[in-house]
Amino acid sequence: MKNTTVIVLLSILVAILLVTTTTFAVLYFTKDSNNDARVSSSDAEQECDAQMRTIVSAALIYTADTMYFPTSWNDLIPEYLNAKLYCPLDGTEYIIEWNNDAPPEISCPNHGAL
């Protein structure tokens, strides 16, 4: 009878330990993934700003070469940019106001203008 009681108590203790360990692991990894999401969003914002600056730089180089401001992506691709650029956060297309008299004005629906 004493052996059975010891086995039952040990089984309960092991079950409690497993539940506690599992709960701790879930809470720990959930907390880390939330922090990673915030870092990723910040990284995406920095990359987005860099890409918009790249578009403006390509437009200025185009202007220096041709003496005209670009009026569409076609003026920049493929000689000044390899491909059309999108916001790295979710692939949203940049809003670009092409103008014959000035460099393009660029903004991102997610991160705003430069």
C-alpha cells in the first residue's frame, strides 16, 4: 500500500512539473516572438526609407544624365534601378508623384513620406 501511494505522489509531482515547464516555455517563446515582430517592423521601416531614398537617387542620376526628370518607372528601369521597389513590410506599392519639373515625390502607405 505504501509503494502505491509513493508512486501516485511521484506521478502527480511529475505531472505538475511538466505542466509548469510547458507553461513557462509557452510564455517565454510567445514573449520573444512579440519582441521579434516589433524589431522586424522597425527594420522594415528603415529598409523602406532606404528604398525610397534609392528611388530618389536613381531619379537624380537619371536627371543628371538626361537633363530631364523621370516621368515613370520605365525611365529608371533597368538602367538606374534593377526592378520596381515595394515596401518591405507587406509588399505595398509606393505612391509616387512623377513630375516633369521636379524629382518624384515618394511616400509609403505604411511608413509615410521621406
